[in-house]
Amino acid sequence: MSAIYSIVVEVWSASVLFADSRGLPFVAGLVAGVVGFYAFYGWLIYKTWQGVNAARFSLIALILVGISIHALLALSPAGELFGPVSITVVLDSLRVVAVVMLIASPRGFWKQSPGK
């Protein structure tokens, strides 16, 4: 849920906030970076679902780094890219829950059997 919101808001915000001041090439690069990041994020989620423990630890690290970046940027002018601070706090809270679940759950929980 937080990733979908982030993709929509960051892509929309990039075009609204930076199209006039930085130009279309900057916005296109920023949007490509956002989409690429979330494609990688989705791939890590998929690999975690398949039971790859390294993907689970990478996902935990990525979420923690993302929360740190949001915390640092939320009150700066760049924080406009992420939406309102209150929404960022709610989404980062969901990410904390995800980290707790990723840490507390046994590896076998994430491995799905075909046909079930």
C-alpha cells in the first residue's frame, strides 16, 4: 500500500514541482529513478515471498534506509516530493510494521508452496 501511494505521489509530484524549474529531462530522469527503484523493491518482495533469505534481509535494510531518508527529508523543501508529513509518518509506520514482520517471521512463512 505504501509503495503504491509513493509511486503515484512521487511521479505526480516530480512533474508538478520540477517541470518548470528544472525542465523535462530532469523530471524524466527523476520519474525513471522512482519507477526503477520501486521495480527493484517489488522484485525484492517477490524474492522474499519465494523464501530467499538474502532478499528478506535486503528488504529490511532498504526499508530502514528509506525511513531514515524520509525522516531527514520530510521537513526540508525536498519533502514536498513525498507528500504531506502526516501521510509520510503513517506510511513509514506501516513500513516499521513490515520490518517487524520480516524480522519476527520464520523463513518458512515466506516460502509459498505451488498449488496452495
